[in-house]
Amino acid sequence: MTDIAVIGGGIVGMCLARELAMAGRDVTLLDSGHHAGTTANAGSLHVQMQSRFLRMYPELVPNLEASLPLYPEAARRWRLLAEDLGADIELRQSGGLMVCETAEHYEFLAQKCRREQALGLQVEMLDRAALRRVAPYLGDAVHGAELCAEEGKLNPLLANEALRRDLQARGVPYHIGHRIARIEAVREALLLHGTDGSVIRAGRVVLAAGAGSGALAGSLGAPLPTVAEPLHMNITEATAPLILHLVQHAERMITLKQLAAGQVVIGGGWPARFAGPQDFPTVEAASLVGNLSLAQHIVPPIGGLRLLRSWAGVNTTADGQCILGPLPQEPRVHVAVPGDAGYTLGPLVASMAAALLLGRDPGFATDRFTPARFSRAASG
Ligand SMILES: Cc1cc2nc3c(=O)[nH]c(=O)nc-3n(C[C@H](O)[C@H](O)[C@H](O)COP(=O)(O)OP(=O)(O)OC[C@H]3O[C@@H](n4cnc5c(N)ncnc54)[C@H](O)[C@@H]3O)c2cc1C
């Protein structure tokens, strides 16, 4: 019997298992070994609000603003984690540019910028001339941008590997390839039934299983509307240092950045699809072409680079906000699912989840993140 079982070995699960081990708890980490956002993501450290979402879903603005303070803190936590791991994960807070192509969109960004400044973010507007000085690699199509100093990038392959090594050094049992089909609550323990017929007994459980969390909560009768969203990524061959910032578009789906070794990582939410008997995330040709065309439109030198690789990964969506805390139906089971830009939020969400589990102060008000909101909504 383990004291705490963490289901899901993505960024949240790994950081959470690490925090619990550091607090002297007996913790076991279980992961099915596929379909993660953590192993597929682009390594962008996002802080500023997405202009496109604000325009598309104005009703969500209060939620987005309420979650905003998490993001600069999340970027700070990544810095601390990198230092603590003693690993070079290519973390650079070199600033993030949200670019736009029209005067109308520039004005919308400027309004967003004023609101974010009032909420404490380090943001400023750059017109075309100012942008030419700080980001000469941007093409003529770009009219202006909002610069957020706290944004940046890291290399997820290095960060994930450093975390795995750290967990190993701490002796945390980490079972990869172990998929939990359902959770059964009996009086003295929680029984984790594996798809291979195995049963693990745990005193408490944390669902850090990304899009898989909903089905596990469902096995206990708790509604948790996590949805798996397959997304496309591209990476170019290496080139000389060109792009300093994290670059994203205010109105269109694109993020891009350059890794330390020179490759340009291009993503931004273009769709992939599930295929095959195991619903494996699979690339779509239309996304490959669309994503690269837009990248070249924003940063023309990208057009001269060869595509090295494309892949697809699984993002998790719910209602855009974090889901943190105990299930009302079974308080021995907690949830730790990050909101939008979940890799950025991973270490912070893990430490908030650990605090809630251990009865400590999570540092932020977590009422609005409770899983109970979905039960309330389901009961009308
Ligand atoms: C292509 C792509 C690019 C992205 N780019 C960025 C970015 O640049 N910046 C950013 O901040 N965010 C980005 N994201 C989002 C980010 O990757 C995710 O939000 C984040 O990784 C979520 O971490 P997690 O630990 O909650 O879940 P995941 O990383 O999804 O991990 C969940 C784990 O749980 C396991 N699991 C699921 N069900 C079960 C089960 N029943 N039993 C056992 N194990 C189970 C899975 O195998 C998986 O390993 C991107 C996502 C994608 C797909």
C-alpha cells in the first residue's frame, strides 16, 4: 500500500511527486506512457492573455483575468526549478512578442496591455519602428506588438529528462506503461485497477492525468469534463541565431521560438487527429502547410529553412481554468490539472496541489479552481 499515488507522469505529476517526496511522503507515480502534452509541447513560457481568446470569448474575460497572476509566478517557479535541478534546460526569459498586422488589432492589443499593466504584468506596446529595433527578424506584414518581459521559452526534452533523473535519484517509484482503468473506493483504501488486471492500493490519489483525468474521476461518479485535443507541431533545421523572443500572433494560430541549438520550433494550436486502434495523435498535412506558411509570413527567413520533423501531441482542455483540490464525491482523491498553457503552469500547479494535499497554504486562492464546480453545474 502506498500513502499517495499520483496518476499521470506529465509535468504536473512529476513535479508533484517530487514535492511530495521532498516533504517526506511515501509517493508512487503511475503513467500510461503515451498521449501526453508534456512529451509533445513547444516549451513556450506564456504569461500575457491571448488576444484572440478575449475577442472570441468575451464572457470568459473575468476567468482569464482571475487566473492571470498565476502566470508570472509560474515563470518564476520554472526559474527556481531549473536552479534546483541543477540542469541547463535552456530556460530563457527573453520576452514574448504578441504581434498583430492591422491598426485595429494594435488598438485591441493596446487596451489589453493597459489592463495587464493595471494587473501587474510587465508589458508594453511596440509600434512598427520600435519593433524593427528589438526584433528585426519580423516581416513587413507585422504592424506592431505587445512585449511581455516575463515570457520566454525552455527546452521540454531537457526539462522532462532532468525531472525524471531527479525522481530516480530520490527513489520515487515511477511506473511507466501502467494505465489505470478505474478507481474503486473502499473504506480502508483506494483501489487502482490497472488495464492489465493489477490492483494498487493507496491511501490517497491525485489525478494528474491530463485529459485522462475525467474518465478516472468518472469512475467515482464525479463529473470532470477534461477533453483530449490533438495538436500539431513543426521544427526546422538549425540556423544561426535569428529569433530572440517567443513570438505569437494576436489573431492567428502561431507560436515560434528558436532553440539554443538553432532549430525553430513552430506550433500554436493547429489541429492534429486521432488515428489507429489506439487513437494515436497523428499529423494533418493541412496543419503542416498552414502552420509553416504562417511562420514564413511572420518571420520570412524561416522560408529558407528545411523542415526537420513534424509531430502531434495531446493537449487537455476543460474550462480554461486550473482544476485543483479534492473531489466532493471522494475527498481522498484530489485533482491537479492545469489551465491554459499547462506546461508553463506545471511546476506551480504541482506545488499548489501538494499544498492542498498536505493541508498547507497554496499561496493563491483556489476556491475558483475546485473540481466541485463541475458537480454543481451538473446538478443544475
Ligand atoms: C503540441 C502541443 C504544444 C503545446 N505547447 C505548449 C507550450 O508551448 N507551452 C505551454 O505552457 N503549454 C503547451 N502545451 C500544453 C501542455 O503541454 C499541457 O497543458 C501540459 O503538458 C499538461 O501537463 P499535465 O501533466 O497536466 O498532463 P500531460 O502532460 O498530458 O500528462 C498526463 C499524463 O497522464 C497519463 N495518463 C492519462 N490517463 C492515464 C491513466 N488512466 N492511467 C495512467 N496514466 C494516465 C498520460 O500518459 C500522460 O503522460 C502544448 C500541448 C501540445 C499538445
